[in-house]
Amino acid sequence: MNVIAESALRVSIVILLSLTAAAVMRRRSAALRHWILASGVVVAMAMPALQVIAPRWDMPHQRISTAVTNAVPIVSEIVAPGLNATDSPQTPMGGRTSIAAIVAVVWTAGLVAAVVLLVAGVARLAWIAAHARPLVDERWGAPVREIASGLDLRREVTILQSTHERLLVTWGFCSPRIILPIGAEEWSDERIRVVLCHELSHVRRGDWVLQIVAGVVRAIYWFNPLIWIACRWLRHESERACDDDVLNLGMKGPDYATELLNIARTLRRPVWNPAPAMARPSSLQRRVRAMLNTTIDRRPVSGRSRSAIAATALSVSVVIAGSGAAAQIGSALSGSIVDALNNAIPNVTMTLRNTASGERYTVTSDADGRFTFDALPDGDYQGEMNAPGFNTTHPFFRIKDGKSNQPTVIPLPLGSIEESVTVTSNTPPPSVASPPARARAGVDALRSRVARRDPNAAIWPPLKTQDVRPLYPQNRTDEEATVFLNGIIDTNGLMKGLQVLQPVNEDFARAAFDAVNAWRFEPTRLHGVPVDTSIHVTVRFVH
């Protein structure tokens, strides 16, 4: 999907250049304009392949991603705490539907509809040709040989007559066939010659193959109006070029126009098909005016001119395919966010800030913890990831050109516990033992809190089961101090690795350390599994 999305703008540029070149050549022959448009359509179909093989180059001052990219997380740092002991657990909400997924579904639906229509048209022609009978009549055979010789057409062409009243088409490349409507054996010699001149010109020019290529390109880029304009113009110039071939073979303009109008009236409602058709009403009026205009250039395109146009179209397309500045849509970055147990974390808000431009991009992870940024230009990005119960992290990404998009798995660390204790110099020391009734009430209250926990919650914050108050140092009652401590509540609910963070009076540090180190907890649980949790404690001694 990324290759198609990234080639869409390049294809638009190629088609726009082809349309512009054809418009500039409006005073030249229709055959020349048709070849310009055909070259543009063919290289447009090859654009996804050209993106892979074309050499890369970037604009000097602006590097924009041109292919599916690798996004490599370089460093991840933990910053602000995100979970307090009093936080209530939150149940994950349903993930949001990705915009990229919606776009993919809509594009696929359009592609399938267009391909089904194209295949149905080809299948219908094949069925009609299989049930048509060869027209063995010298009134048709002799003109076919004569006109083919005049057009330097060496392929053998089969003339078929169907049972359809309104079908006059040419199709096939290796074994071209002209399918005539019922009653064609009764046509006049003049009409037979007009029809054969026009249809054999389509065969010589390979218009059947070009129309199929145009149909494929239109199916892939059905959402692009430039493609529809180019395909319509290509068909029109194809008919005009065949008209010019008929006139170059000696047919008078007024006589040809009269026969064409009579054929159009006979085939009033042409049935849709993907093959070139001689008398389409949508372009008939302009074609008749061109037939009657004696000043129009009707020269065919020489082999040298065709080669030059094709080489130019290919060269321009290779440059556009490899250009880092051709596509502004950027590159996709996707991955997943997991916790310490490798479980997906939904509803994580993830923001990327381009360090050069300052532009921000924000997405939210879905129910499976996946995130997708649909369009990111090349550059360095400072990230920020936030989720309830987890620490905010700031991963750093560097987006570069690449052949594939490597999925990124980012672990999000569990939040830290913040606790603050204030001790005053006149606070009486705690009793040595609590009365039995009070102790039982405390245990009962704790059990009640544990029972009320949501069994479906991903995170169960720790619950303190034993609280020891620091004692104000008796020899420091006229002084104040603040002690900062860091430690870990382990899976057994015990304090582990407790440290005093800054230089402080030893008496205050010892009083705070001894009390906090004696705390006990019901441990933090992640999806029901006990896990270590960081804790930051601030003890203030105020006299």
C-alpha cells in the first residue's frame, strides 16, 4: 500500500507533464500527441517498479522521504512519573480505527470495482469472438490485403461477424481480430473500405494493448482525476490518428465524414467495451470537424520520433521516481507499544516532533497497542508517549529512506510511586504496638480495598500494609530538613535498594531511611503478575 501511495504523486507529475506536452503539440499531428500520451501512461504503470530500481537523489535543502522507510528508535529516556499510590486503575478503551486502514479499504474497493469492470469487458469480447463466425468474403478479403500492405501491416487479421447489432471493435495483439455487427456483409464497398482502413490502423498502432494498459493504470489510480483525463484524451487521439490514416490512404474528408456519421447512426448506442471503437458519439463531432479541416497536420510519427519520445518519458520518470523531493506525502512509521511483560498497551498517546521544522504528528495506539504514522518526511523526531499508569517516555527516531518498513516495538516502563511525609518536632512518637482491635480493623480495611480492585484492570497499584512514621531527631528539634529517597517496592512488597539522594544531615537521613525502609506493601500487579515498582519519597522535617 505504501508503494502505491508514494507513487501516486509521482504518477500525477508524469501524467501532468504528458498532458502539458500534448497540449503544447496541439498544432502537430494526432499521432504525435497520442504517442506522447501513450508513453506517459506506460511509464505511469511502471512507476512502482521504477521507484525500486531508480537511483536516489535529494534536493539540496529539502529531503523528503520517497519510499517506505526504516524507522530506528535510537534512545529512550524515562522522565516524569505517571502513577501515584492513590491512582485508580483504568480499563482500556477500544482502539481507534486507523486512517490508513480506512484509506486502504476504500482504495481496494475502487481497485476491485475497476478491475472487475475491465476483466468483464475483456471476457465479454472474448465470448463474442468465440461465438462469431469468420467472414470469408472476397469483398472483405481483397481490401484487407490491400490496406494492410499500404499500412505496412504484416500481422494476419481475422474478420469476424458477430450476432450483435451494435458492436464494431478491434481487439487482440498477437492475433488481432475485427468484430463486425450483424448485417455487415450487406455494407457497400465504400463503407467496407472506410471501416477496414480505420480498424486496421488501430491494429498497426497497437491501440488495443495501449487501451488495456490505460485501463490498468486507471484501475490502480482510480482516485486520480488526471489519470481519467489522460485515458479519455488517449482514446480520443487514438481515433483521430486512425482518421488521419484513413485520409492519408486517399479517402476524401467529406466522404469519410458522411460514412462515419452513417455508421454512428446505425450503431446508435455503442455497448461499453475496453477496445477501440470507430464511432463513439462522445468524440464524433470534433472528429468530423478535424476531417473537414484541410490545414491539420496528419503526418504519422516516424520511428525516430517514437524512440525519442519514449526515451524522454522514461528518463523523466526515472528522475521523478528517484527524486527525494518529488513526493510530499512522506513515509509510514508503524509499530507497537508493550509493557514490561510484553503485553500490548492500548490508548497510548504518541507525539513526534520534527527537530528541524518543529512540526508535530500525534496518533493513539489501538486495542492491540499498534500505532501508525501515515506520512513522515525524512528527519529526526523527538517523541513523547503518555499512558495512565506508565511513565512518560521520550524515544528518539531517525527516519531514512529504505526498502521496507521495519516494525518498531517500544517498551513503556511502569509508572513510579510518589509519596510525601511531613514530620513535626512536636509529633508524639508512635506507640510500640497498636491495640488488637485497631490492628484487626486495619487488616480488614486493607482486605476490603484489595477485594474492590477491578479484576480486568491491567495495573493494580501497590497498597501500603505497614506504615512507619519517621522520628524527629531529638538533638535536632530546632532544625529543619528535607530528605529525598528512591527505592523499589519488590514483588514481595518489601523495600529494596533504598537510597538517600542528596547530602543531608546524617541524623535526619537516618531517621527517614529507617522509617521508609520498614514500609510494607501489597505489591504492584501487572495483568495479575507482581512486578517491581519504583518509589520516590520526600520526607520533610518541620519544627
